[in-house]
Amino acid sequence: MSSYAVAASGSPGNDAVVRVYDGSGDTPLATLTPFPGFAGALSVTMGDVDGDQVLDLVAGKGPGDTPEVVEYSGAARGRWTATRGFS
């Protein structure tokens, strides 16, 4: 099954989120808040980061805050590593 991610910038009082959908029917699979308290723009991509043949999600903060990147495992549907300090 293929899937895709859509990033939604936050607004005052609303964190930026990433929504992951099933590519074959647009069924929602997950809504993630990779950076609680961050309401700016996000950059997202999907790819097999860990070599398990399942798409993983990588999200990064846009301008306006400390640079940060987080990776989510598609197989576990949970955050498996957080890497800080990328700009």
C-alpha cells in the first residue's frame, strides 16, 4: 500500500500537523503533531528510511524556530527517532 503525507501549518493556539493518507483511497491513516507548540510551516517527505520496505515519514520545522527534524516509522506508526540541530 502506498501512502502520502500532507503538512498543515499551525496558527495561534493550533500546532502544525501532518496528516498521512492511504494513497489508494485517500483514507486517513494518522494525524501527527511532530513539534508540539510549533505553529509554523513544516516540510515533509516519505521514503523507506530504515530499509523495512515500508514508507516512513520525515518532518522538519520551517523558519521561525530552532531547526529540528523528526522521523516516524511507517511500520510502527510511531516516532522512532528524533534528530535535532539540522538547519
